[in-house]
Amino acid sequence: MPASPDDGSFLDPKWFVVGFAVAAFALILHYDLRLGLAAGALLGVFAAVWLYLVVRFGLLGSGQPSERRVMQERFRQQVSNRSRAATRDRADQSPAERGTDTP
């Protein structure tokens, strides 16, 4: 199963975007100091806005599970319920109904 974006792992696409932004900033800074400082300031503004939104709306580490996790848990619960029902059905059947001839 692919890594979940809810895990906050390094496979999360946002880390690739952040990495490329920092690499682009380093390349621009190496090319021209003033242009690099301007790009760094712009990158800093974006980071500050992102941090404000995360803190303001509680997007990071919220206690509520995502819809994806809720669906996965519901699916696991349904599979568990079905297997228990099938096991109970087999246990409730008489040996004659199951096709065995044990007395």
C-alpha cells in the first residue's frame, strides 16, 4: 500500500515541493545576491502565510482522523464483521448441512 499523506512522513509530496523551492532559492542566490535575497524574502513570506494558516485553522496534527482513515477503518470493520458472521454460520450448521457424514 502506498504511504499515506496523513502520516507526515518524508514521502509526503509537500516535502518534495519544499526541497525544490530551497534548491531553486540556492541556485538563484548563487546566480545573483540581490535576486536571491528577493526570492528568499518571497519564500519566507509564503512560509509565514502557510504557518499562520496551519496554526490558525489547526490543520497540523488535528485530533480528527482524515476521511481516508475513516474509510479504511470502516472497511476493516466490515471485513471483520463478515468473517465473524461466516464463522458463526459455519458453526451453527449441522454436520449434515455441511456435507460431512460424521455421526
